[in-house]
Amino acid sequence: MTRWTVYSRPGCSLCESLIADLAAMLSPAQAASVEIIDITDDPQLEARYGSKIPVLTADGEFLCCYHLDRGRVQAYLSD
């Protein structure tokens, strides 16, 4: 199964929106397994993603940031 990861921070409305949109595209089992990582307390993640959140990866591959790129997610799901 694909390992979906969203890099986020608390109180981020863009993050909440991306997570909800992603969940709507995934099966219930996939949606339940999405890992949400709070970058706030990790200096390396903050430096890497700080101004780009939310960031979505699938199996470690960057898919999109800010807003869900449905086309990229759908292409990844189709593979």
C-alpha cells in the first residue's frame, strides 16, 4: 500500500483542506493510513518545508504543496 504523508503544522487551514481533499480521493483504508507530520518542532523539516506547507508525498516522492494536485494524485493511484 502507498505510504501517503502530509507535512503540516497545527492551525493550518490549507493543510486541513488538502487532507480532506486527499481523503475524498482515497479508499477508507488508505485515508486512515495517511501520516500527518507536524513540522513545528523539527528544525530540519521546518527548514525544508516551512513556507511550502502543506506538502504531500507518496512513498517519499513529492506530489504537491499548498493545494491538492488531483491530477498527480490520480496518476499515482492509477499506476
